[in-house]
Amino acid sequence: MSDLMLLALLMGAFVITHELLSHPLRAPLVARLGEKGFAVVYSLVALASFGAAVQLWRQMPKERLWDTPASAYLPALIAMLVASIFFVGSVSSPNPAMMPGVKGEPKGLQRITRHPMMWSMAIWAGVHIIMTADPRTIVLAGGIGVLALIGTAFQDGKKKAQNPAYAGHMARTSHIPFLAIIGGRQPLNAIWPGLVPVLGGLALWLVILWAHPLLIGVPAAGWGYLQ
């Protein structure tokens, strides 16, 4: 078996076990193990599959399937800034999609997408697939992107079944970013996510760009634009 195939199997195991433990297996395991016991099992399974995938990714040689044009560097930087803003927005305001019992009108990034954290991961995955053109990164990032987007669909269904009021939140928001604004379900000024997500996202983006060569070993694509 090739390393690339093994990496694909590990990422497949990560995605599948994550979805199984998050949805059909969660209730019976919580009933048997309790919330804390389930959290331990969930974390160990995720760490084993994803940790093994990352370790294998590090050991595999880097390749390129295509040459990324220099014209893609600036859009990639902008996309990663958006992803950073989405991520900060996802943790700076309570979100009914992530936390039980959250009520009230959608706030901040939720008015742009009800799953800002997952979309930040999906954008990250897409940028790294395009910019690296590296088979090992395509598999690793592709798995994260699939989990982020497919997982949110399952999450919406589970939340709606658990809490009928969540259907109202879904009706006022959109999964796809900006679609609720385009469709008139949110006002046009909802395009502004708020000062905390924007400033926090900008700070996170700059830290990631600075730390990229330290953590990954190569500068982020387009870093030269800011130097």
C-alpha cells in the first residue's frame, strides 16, 4: 500500500469516526460512559486517526501536480484573512449551532453563515489544496474540508431534531456565506461581522503568516506581498 493511500485511509477514518461519534453513536455512548467518558473516547479516537495522518504527512516527500500562478498569491492571502475573521467570529459570539440553549437573534458572523468555524476550515482547506498542489496536502486538507462542510449538514439536522426552535435560526440564516443577506433574510449591513472578529481575525492572520515558516518549514504563499 502506498503512503498516499494509507494517508487517505487515515483521513477517511478520521472523518467517518468523527461523524459517527458526533451523531448516531453519541447518545448510546454517553448513556454508557457519561459525558466525560464519552469526551475521552471521542478525543482519543480523533487524536489517533488525525495524529497518525499528520505524522505520515510530515514523513512523505512534497510533490507538485501543477504550478500555481503568482496571480493566485494575493487572492489566497485575502481568502485566509476571511477564514481568520470567520474563525474569530465563531468563538467570540455564542452560536446556537455549537452551544445548546443559545437564544436570540443571530449575531455577528452568524448573520453571514451559521457555521463560521466550519467555513473557516473549509476555506483553509481550499486555499492549501490550490496553493500547494501537493498530493499529500490535497488528501489531508481535503479530508478536513469534507468534514467541515458535510459535518455541518448533519449538525443542522441533529440540532433541528433536538430543538424545534433551531428551525427558526436556520430560516433566518444560511449555511453558504452571504446567502441569507443576498436572499433578504438578513439586512445588507449584516455583511459587517463586527469589530472584534475583524481586528481579531487580522491579528490571527498576521500571526499565522509569521509563524508559518516556523511550524511548516516554508513561508506562506504570498507572504512576499507583505514584506
